[in-house]
Amino acid sequence: MDFTETLRIAVDSLLINRLRSALTTLGIIIGVGAVIGLVSLGRAVEDFIAREFESLGANVLEVRSARPSSPTRIRIQPLTTLEAAALAKPSIISAVRQVANSYSLFGQVAGGGERTSVQINGVSSNYALVRAWPVEKGDFISPEQEESAARVAVLGLDVVEALYADRRFDPIGQTIRINQRTFTVIGVMSQRGGTFISEDNVVLVPLKTAQTRLDNARTADGGYRVTTIYVEVSSEEAIQQATTDITAYLSEAHGIVFDGEQDFSVTSPSDILGIINQVSSVLTVFLVLIASISLLVGGIGIMNIMLVSVTERTREIGLRKALGAQARDILAQFLVESVMLSLLGGLLGIGVGWLAAQFGMLLVPDLTITLSLDAVILATTISTMVGVFFGYYPAQRAARLRPIEALRFE
Amino acid sequence: MFGRLQPPNGKKPSQSTEAAVIDIRNITKTYFMGEVTLQVLRGISLKIKRGEFVSIMGPSGSGKSTLMNILGALDQPTSGEYFLDGVDVSQMSESELARVRNRKIGFVFQNFNLLRRTEALRQVELPLIYAGVPNRAKRARAALEAVGLGQRLDHLPSELSGGQQQRVAIARALVTEPSVILADEPTGNLDSRSGTEVMQIFQRLNREKQITTVFVTHDPWIARHTNRVIMLRDGKVVADQRVKQPLIAGEAERPSEAEELQGIFEATYYGGKKEEYT
């Protein structure tokens, strides 16, 4: 018997029980739809995060003090302005473009009749440039202001809102007090957002101001402590080598001999991106596993309906056998029926998943959700496999029916 | 009152020189049900030649359905041999039996056994599909024309009368040009008019195309339309006789029960008020 006839017989049988076929398919539609929707959503979130990081400067390394991973070293030697200056030399990091520093402390900020407790970042004048974070209003800290430890401040948007109750308020020229010292506002940073915590809740002051006026950050070697050193390199490809160079230089400067004793960390945006992606893929896998349960339930639904169908059509099977159908013809007929049901469910499920993704895009306009080809291929393959797996037993039962008993069945 | 049918081609149907289409030798069938064994066929031998029109008769439990299943290659005998067209069928595998049913046997059932929501042409094509032969639609159309349903090719069973449905089933049995058509009470579910129509078709096919036909029936009226009657009782052949003057369907009218049972009654008895019975 040729395959087109098998297909035709299966289609005819499915059309005879339209409502039942549709309901059976529904289980698979929901399962595949959920898988497709969740995979697409997961991909969209990953893409979104990647794009965000790209815009934050993908070729900037961040160096911070960190607890050594090895218990053999407990002391943490702070990073200093002198080390930062050394890292800016091409003789130490060949691909270095420029280096920005920041020194962070917490402080009380009062202004506009309000007070708030925020992070104060003393930053070098090239900080805005290196971090790709421009001012929205007014000016950023100038090299002269940095040099003279001027009492000027650039506010993050959240701070503007906290002090003046309105993000659009123009605070330039206003006087604020940071830890009881008077500062003049010279600018407002643009909105930065943040992956986990908002970076907009910050007050930026000249590095030296933070190190000398708000704190005493002088170190034994004649420099000042810094919290973060931002090292910008010429390209993303140079990041690997620069990481090695920085680690080598600082290890020597801090007298570290063994790996794991490093009291600093060097991270690149791609590292963080990698971690976030890892978290999000674990999450996606988890959600897809949950969605697969509905696929399993759908498969069991197909098996159930096929078993009912075989019992109900016992006489038909008997007749077909009496007319000369081989056991394999009957097997093929029922197997094709169940595969068609699940494959149809899979294809419709792809559509449903796509619709769900479109709906998700309406809710979160920042996400660009696309239907990836591999998800479609996966869904098609899996639904076919579900059809074969759950259809085989009923089909085999049909094929094994003895013709006389099947014909006698009422 | 009763019509007469001449034997096909004026030849006598049981001439021993002709090759037998069906040749069974000492067939037995025993069912084993735990402790109990039930011997349904106790050694049956018979030959049916090409062009014969045979009735197998017997009361319930005589083994006629079991014999029919064995003749139709739906079941295997416990012992004995069965040559169909000279080929031993009694030792065949399930798959070979399916082929034999497909190529050599046409079935007609009491309850028609048509596929629901399937057009007549498609029903008749079914055995050809399993045979994998070309020109299916053309052959199916010819078979439907042969049973007078050339105008009903695209009708569903629900759109056909009982007699027409059985004619579709006959076309389906005919379409593969089988060696023998086996019909199990083919008129059992039909009113007398449709039954006569169906009987006429069987007789015409047998007369014009020499199609070997075997009926299984318990109805003597049906058996009288065939050329030979084999009677079974308790799994054995008790009589195998030629019909002297087979009836021609449509020419003879079936006697009523009262006529058939005439002469067996002693007295007329009314259980209730007389008016209720008239």
C-alpha cells in the first residue's frame, strides 16, 4: 500500500471525528505553544541584556578590591591612584586607551528642604566618557575642578527626584550639603537605569574632593585609595590580554605570589553578561521543563484518544483486515493518525507561541521577540516524536486485532 | 408460482473433472477454553468448483460460521487441509492469509460493514488500495456499474437504502475479481424487496460471470435460490445435495409464515379477545 493512500485514510478518519481531533490536538497546541513562547521570551531577554551592555561600553574593564578566594591571605591591600596611573601606561597594558577612577562612600545629602542617604562617588573627569554616561543638564566635572578638589556635584536623576520631588527639576546652581559640607550643583546625569539596582541614585563629585574633603583616603605610598578603576581598551578583542596584564601588574604591586590570593577582581561587561545569560538560560530551561509537562499531558491525551478510537473502530479494523489489510497497513494508518494529530498540534502551537510572544512584546516594548528557526524545528520534531511515541501502543493494538474477533465486535 | 433457474451454460455444476476452487479435507476446529475444549468442526471435507452457487445451512451452533471463517481465510483450522485455487492455505502465516483474503476472496456481510462517511466509490476501492493495484477508480466504477449503482458513486452509506448499501458491499467483494465470494446472511438485514434485489444480483453475477458464490444462511428460502445446499449439524456435514429447480429471484414470491407452517397446527387458539388479532 502506498504512503499517499495511508495519508488519505488517516486524514479521512480524522475528519470524521473533527471535534475529537481538535480537542486532542489542543493539548499539544498548548504544550508546544508554551515551549515556543518561553524559549522566544528567554532569547529576547538575553538579547535585550546583551544590547544594554553593548551600549554601556563593551570594552571597559572594572578593577575592584575583592576578598581573596584562597584562605591563605586575609589582608586586602586597597587600590590606589598610583596604581590607576600605572595602568594607564601603554607599557603595562598595551591596548589601554584611558583610565577612570572612582572612590565611593555613603553620605547624607540635604537640599531643597529634603535629605536623603545616597552613594557619593568621587570620580575622575573622564568618568562620564569612559562609562558612556553623558550629562543631561549642565556640565560634568572638569579636570580643573578635579585638580582643585572643587566643591561641586553632579546629581543622578533619582537624587533630583528625592530632593526636589520632580525628575525634570533643573537644580543647576542650587546649593546642597553633603555630610554637612556645602556643594554647588553643576549638572544632572542622564538616566542610566541598571540591571539589578539603579545607578541613578548617586551623587558624583570630583575624585579628589571625595578622597580629601569627604574622607581621608590617603595611603602609605603617597597616593589615595580608589574603589574602582575603569580601564578602557581599544577594542573588545583586547579585553582578554588586558585582563591578564592588569592581573599581572597588580599581583606584583600587592606582593601576591599564588593564584587565588589576589585581593582584587578584574571584570568585564561580558563576564557579567555571561553570568546573567547563564542565570537566564537556567531559568529558561526550567520554564521549558515545566512547559514540557503540558506536552507530556498532551501526548497522553493523544494516546488515550487513540486507544478509544481503536476500540471504537474495532469492526472497521476487522473489515479492513478481511479486505486484505496487512497488520503493517493498520499499524501505519493509526500511527500516521496520531502523528498527524500531534504534528498539527505542534504547527498550531508554534503559531500560538508566536502570538504569545507578540503579546509579550506589547507588554514589554523594550524586548524584541523573534521566532527562532531552531525553536520551530525543535517543536516540529518533538511533536512528531510525541505522536510516534504515544501513538505506537494504540496502533500496535489495532494491528494485532484478530480479524474474526474484530468483525464480531459490537 | 416458483421460478426455475437453469444451471450456468446448461452444464451440470458438479462435474468431478473440473478443478475445485475450494477443496477442504477433513477439517477440524477445536477451541480450548481453559479446562473445557469445544470441538466445533469434527472433520469436514468438501469441494466447490468454479461457477458453483452453494448454500451452507445449519442451525445455530452447527459450526457454519466457523467453517465460513476458515473458508474466508480469517481463521485457521486445528487440523486438516484447505486448498484454495490449488494452494494450501491451512498452514499460511497471518501476512500470507491477508494476501489471500485480498486477492482470492470477496466478503459480503449481513450488516454490510461499510465504512461510515465514505463515498461508495471509495468503499469499493478499498481492497484495491490494499492490493496496491493501479486504475483503482476505473475498476471500482465498473464494479459499481455491475451492481447497478453507476449513478451513486459519490453517495455516503447514510444516503443509500439498505439494499443499495449491500450492493456497494457486493461491488467491493467483486472488484478484485476473487476466486470466490463468501456471503454471510447477505439478505438477513434487508426487507423482502431489497433482499430480492440483492439475490438477483448474486444470481446474475453467478450466471453471467461464473462467479463462484458461497452463502451461509439458515433461511431455507434463500437456500432454494442456490444450486447446491450443504447442511451442517454439530460440526459435521449431514447432507450435500443439488437443488433440482433453483428459484429465480423476483419471479417467486416468498410464502408467508402461515403458509410455511400450514398443516402443523391442531386447533386455532386465541389467548385474548378475538378482535385483537385481526
